[in-house]
Amino acid sequence: MAVRPTAVFLGDLSMAGQRPVGELTAIDPSYDDPQPAVQIWNQQASAWQVLTPGVNTNPSTPATSFWGVESAMAKDLTAVGKPIERVIKHAKDSHISLVGSYPSWSYNTVATELVTLLDLIRDAALAAPGDNLRIDAFVISIQCRDFLGPEASSYAAGLRRLIGLLTDPNNYSWGVTLGSVRGDGGKTPVVLVEPHYEYTGLDHVQKKALLTCRMLIQSLACEADRIAVARSEQLTSTNGLTLSAISIIDLSRRCSAALLAPVLPVDENVPEARLSLFLGDSILDGTSPNSALPAHQQAALAGAMIWSPYSGSFVTLQAGANNQNSLPTTENGVPPGSFQLHGPEIAVMDSLRAGGEVFLVKGAVSNTFAAANDQVMALALPPTLNRYLHTWSPAARQQMWDLTINGWFLSAVRSLRRSSRKPKIEMVVISCGTNDLIFNATTPLAIPQAVQEMIASLNRLMVAENLDTSAMRVIVCVPSLGLAKVSGVDLMALDTVRTALLALPGVAIVDLSDFSSSDYIHPDAPGTKAFADRLIALFRGELRRAVSPLFVPSMSELRRSLRLSAIDSSSDALAMIDSAVETASVTFFRHIGGSKIETLRSAPYTRNPLSALEYLRVLAVSTEIKIVRAQLLRSMPTLFMDGAVVERAWQQEAAFREGSTLMHRDELKRLDEEIRQALATLQSAQFSSGGDLATSVISPESSIVPGQTISSTVF
């Protein structure tokens, strides 16, 4: 019995093809020629016929001269030595779901399009006695209707069931077997065609569903290496629904490439591929003009590759061309690569490539939230695509996590493995939560919880995918203190979020307060460079051991209060600040003890204290600043320069700048007395077991020590 390699094409109007054969002739006359080596099953005539585009390539509507991807694929596969001898095609206006009025591909007890297709395969096999139909490939394109209604939510589940039934050998008999066009003896490959963005007349809800369907297809393809995706980016439509003739040809080539993509290598003894992952909002995506970059960073960075969601492949990183292609922008009328902006990724990858080829998956999208929900989108945000994908929390399904991690990242990992490279995860950068604070989108503690969910989910994924994480460094960005100047930002919420993120275990921290900004939110061009330098230094372990204040929310805020926020990161002055902070910590421990320190640290720091404990926390913060200031005044009265001033002029108003020795001595005397009194107050304060303050009454006979008259009664 002769074995006949067979390809099965199924789907809706996008698979059927809606363009006349004359347009195919105009593109390439050879494509409309009959293909004697390939026969197609004509279900209307119940007969095998020589595949002839425009004659028998639209079986659902035989009176038309329409054709689809099968016409070019049969020709192209033969050209690369993977011939398909038989074609079975079933395509009509339909969808996956059982919901709605269109025919469905979902399997149930009544007749469905799947049942019809299986009947066609049986009839085709019975009509070819002496032949064994070996199904070597499935190509599925169902995309015209599912995002028009509520059935989009079941799209992935429907496709998964459909693929499972199609590739189950128990569903075939009559001389039908399953094979692989790859000739590797593996499972039959399945190609899924993505919905394209050229649909017109869709409202925002439908466009969200379209984007969701694309995301689900990418995620589904990552579940098994035998499922591949034929990308639809940059394909065009002539009628707002189905593809143009030239795009059908382009898509057919993408389908062929997807079918023939090699399986994931079993051998781990292959070259490493150093892979980094950026996740977050517009702060990480970047708002700095590319013109501010050095000339060599404005050009393509050879050896630095970035994952392109448009092509489904790695491309050479270039500012303005592909560094901000996180989400397609067709809906906005902005073509890919139109944004001449950058974030820290350019300088980071430029630096990392010095050690050999590096790869990046960048999922950074403006107006995204750490922990938000659909109610957030009632806000007057621009009607961009990312309006519908706004939440990073892995707990929120069909949102940024599913798209970026379960879609792009896993696709990138599989792409590297298919090219015989072993992904080695290096830098993971997370920046989100700023939009939550600006729009008061959620409770403050939900933001660090979402970040923790992201880190935990990543760790589980790395284990599940058997990825090399020996060099992985997770870096979390903390929202800037500058947000306090942004209208509507709750200061207590900002402090709560910052405190929780700064305390995250097992990660490196970047405080966005440390970088210059023009809007209190996004680093400007110098700030973006400093941001990148900080990421590189953290990843390489080049920074000194982190020293943190006890009570001041962060080192950046401490430096700001001393007017030292712009000291260059290479300055030796930073080491002296660290030493002063350590001295302050020892001073507190010696005077008030560890238990009181922890009680005070547990109290929220607010500039509008209401409780006694909050007042004492404020006192501890101001005292810590004074201790550090006094230490610096003793050690280096003239070392610091203000980097925030262009001329780097000495700050006259800072006591340890250009003052005389006498002035320094007087200032030290004043600071030491204020510190002494504050420590006495903190020392005498009595806490109950629950952390509350115990109060007492001062009688006329009470012994009052100077500096302690507000110790326990006032508070």
C-alpha cells in the first residue's frame, strides 16, 4: 500500500481564503498552476483532483475562484524536500465556541465541523484504495468570529480539545495513520494561525478579545513543542476581515516554516544563551529620547538580541526600531518602531554584550499596574491596546503575565532551544506599582504582594522549564519618592509600598528616587543612564554591601534630607555616608535596645502622625538624620559637592560645606544636644506587649529630668 503524505487544513473564512485567483497570478504566475504531484479532496465531487488554485481550493464554496495557504504551502514544501501529496481542506464561516449562531468546531453530541472533517477524511481514504493516507501536518486557522462575543474566554480550551482530538490516532481508521512532515518519527505537528490586527469595525471590547485570543494561542503553543504558531504581524487585509492575496502568500511561508521547525533538543551540552527579562511599566519601557544616546548606542547593537513579538524571533537590538515593540500599535495608527524613545535596556545590553552574545525579552508597557482589575480601566486612559492588558499579577488571567511570560518568554526559550542553544537566565528586572499609586487603583499592600507573586511564579517556571538560573539576579524597582509631588498620590500608601518593597528578601533593589526625572515619575536621559548603570552594577555584584537606615524609609531619602542625593555613585563619599549610617544604628541600639527599635520600625512612617507610636517614629527618623549629619560634619566638612547643580558649586546652606571651624563646632554642639534629648525621650518611652505606649502622670512631686518632660506623658 502506497503511503501518501497528507496535510489537513481546517478553519473558518481565514483558512478558506477570500481572494480571487487572478490576484495570485499577479503576484507569481507559477502559484496558480496546477500541481500534478498534489491531489486535493473535492468534497462536492467526492473525488480526488489535481490541486488547482481557484478551481478546487475552496471546497465550501466551489463556485468561487478563492484559494488559501494550501496553494502555496504544497508548492513550497515540495521545494524544500518535504512534499505533501494529498490535501484535505475543510473551511467555512465558523468558530470554536458552542456559543453563537455560527457553526462550531467544539466536539459534542451533535454534528460539528470536527465531525464533518473526520467524515471527510474517512471518505477521502475510502476513495483511495491501495493508498495509506498518512496525516503529517495540521494547519488550523479559526479567528474570524471568536473574539466577537463572550466565547473568547473559552478559545484556548476549545483549541486544546480540538488539537487533542485531531492528533488522537484512535479517531482514525480506514487506512489513515498519523506521521510527521518533519520525518523525525515524532508526533504530528500542528500550526495555529494567529488572528491579525487588520479587522475593522470592532469596538474596544472586541479588540480586547482579539488580543486575548492571540495571547492564548501563544500560550497554548508553549505547552508542547509539536504546536507552533504562524505569526500574523504585519499582514494586511483588503476587506477588514480576511487577508489580502500577498499576505496569504506570506502567511503560507510562515506556516511552512512553523511546520518544519525542529523539536526541542534533548542534549543539554549545547552553547549557552544568556537571556535577560524586563517586566514592567513605562518606567522600564523608557521615555528618554534616543537622540540622547551615544552614537554607537543609536545604531544596531551587534551581539545584543531582543525578542520580537512581531516576527516570533530574536532580532538585533536597535533603539527606535525594536526596543519598544512590546505591544503592537496598529490600533493607535502608530506603526512598529515609530517611538524614538528608550529605557535602560540599550545601555544594559550594550554593556552585557561585551561578554558575548546576549538575549533580551522586554515586556514593558505603559499604563500597566501591579495589582489592578478591569474597574481601573474606567479611568480616562488612552484607548490603546494595553488598555486591555493592564495587570501584572500572575493571579489575573489573560493579562500581562500570561501574554509576556506564558507567551513571549516561553516562546523565546523554545526558539533558543530549537537553535541548539541552552538558555541561561541572567538579569530579571521588575518595575511596577507606580500606576497603582498614581491612580489609587488598589490597596497599598496589594502592590508588594503582586510583585512577590511575580517572583514566586518566575521561580516555579524556571524549575518547571529546567532553566539554568545559576547566574540569575532578580532586581526590583521601588517607586520614587518623587511621586509625593504627583497630584492624587496618597503619601501613606506611597510609604507603605516603598517600605514593603525595600524589605523584599532575596532580591536586589533599585530605588527610582535616585535618578533624575523631569516629571517625578520617569527617569530623564541622565537618569536613564544612571538607571542602567545601577542595574549593571547590581547584576555584576559591583556595588558595596547595602547599608540601610533603621528608621528613614530609604537611603535615597536620607541622602535627600542631607542634600546629598546627587552624589556620583563612584564617589568615596558614599562609603562615608554608609559609615555614618552604621554609627547611627549602633547609637540607637546602645541607647534604646533592640526590642524598642523593632517596635518603632513596625510603626508606619507618616508626615502626619496621629498616634503616639507614629509620633515616636517621626522622632526616630529626625534623630537618625541628625546623627548621620553630625558624623559627616566631623569626618568631612568640605568633601561633598552637589551633583544636582550643573556647575557642581558648593552648597552654602549646608553646614558642612564652606563654614568655618567655629561654625562647625557650634553646629555640632547644637546637633549633639538635640540628639541627646531625643534619645532620652525614646529611651524612657514604655511600650506595652502590643507595642502601644504606656502613659504616666507627672505630679508636682515628680522628678523631671531636662529633655525627658515629653517622654511618656505627652505621647
